[in-house]
Amino acid sequence: MLKLIKKSLIILLLLFINIIVLLSKSIYNFYEKNKTKIKKYAKNFHIALKEELTK
């Protein structure tokens, strides 16, 4: 019984790690494809925040 629980926990852990890796790869690929757009939006957001703080 204890061996079965250990094996199932190990399998769940491996699945969880696999899901995290897939998510991080997809986020990285999205970032690489849209890097220039993200930088442009971040710069515009930074400028807008500066303007709001100076008011």
C-alpha cells in the first residue's frame, strides 16, 4: 500500500514538473516572438506613469 502511494506521488510530481516546463517554454516562446511589442508597451506604460506622478 505504501509503495503504491509513493509511486503515485512520484508520478504526480513528474507530471507537475512536466506541466511547469511546458508552460515556461510557451511563455518564453511568446516573449521571444513579441519582444519588440512588449518593450514598446512597457516604455509607453513607463512614460504614462511618469506623467501621472508629475501631476
